[in-house]
Amino acid sequence: MKRLATYLLVCLVLGCESPTQESLTTVILVRHAEKDSDTDQAGLTQKGLARAKLLAQMLQDIELDAIYSTPFRRTEMTAEPVSELQNIPVKLYEAHDPNFFKKVYDQHKGGNILIVGHSNTIPVLANRFAGQQELENLSDENYETYFVVTFTSPGKGKVTKMRYGLDAF
């Protein structure tokens, strides 16, 4: 039932054709929340921790099939509240793996997937899932933008660019 509700919400926003529920894959692509430093092992600021909790609340009614994060502390910390709330382990992925999007589709066709990455990797993945080259990297200050990609096969989808958090409005 939650998948149908997700599908109907996405169709309301995007205007979908009529694929079967099982064939529609939805990927939610989120940049990590506010980081506490510019080092490779940066964690999250208090605002970042609050944003990660907000992400979990936003996704609480969407039945996720998988959660992916790059192997950086800040991305894992962003995914952690969602993981705990939905009791789904976070799987690590390499941000620059050119075949990652195909692996996700092959393993989770028809599912709902959360992917947490970086300002310069999340738009690239959204482009690959949807089959376009329109989205540019996010600015270093942009933590509120995320992308929802719905598709029936890799490279044949639609992207919705959205924002969340108190600074998003």
C-alpha cells in the first residue's frame, strides 16, 4: 500500500504514464547534511544532525528497500536516522563507480531507494538514472536540495528537484 501511495504522489508531481507498480523504481538522492569541517572524515554539525533527523521523518511513510551511502562519516551520519527508523542497514558504495546506477536498478527494480552522497556526485547519479545531462553540481552551501528520480529502466526516467529543511523556504 505504501508503494502505491508513493507512486500516486510521484505521479501527481511528475505526471506518470501507467507502468505497473512493480516496474516503477524510485530513487531519492540526497547530499549529506551540514558538515563540521572540510576534512575527509568530517562529521555533522548540530544543524546537520537536525537535518538528518528531518530526512528520516520525511521518509518515514515511504517503505524503502535499500539505503546507500558513500564511505564517509558525514554521509553515513546523514543516512543513519533513516536506517534506524526503517531498520534497514546502510550499504556503502563508491561515489564514482560508473556502473553503480545499473547495479542499484538490477538489485532493487520496482523499489524505493535512498542514496546519500555529495554535492558533485548526487546530480551525476540523478542524470544517469533519468538519462539526461541537465543537472549541475550543487554549491558547497547547498544542503537542502535533493532529487527524486522515477524510472522504468535506467536512463528512462524523470527527475524532480526538491528542497527540505528550515533554510529551504
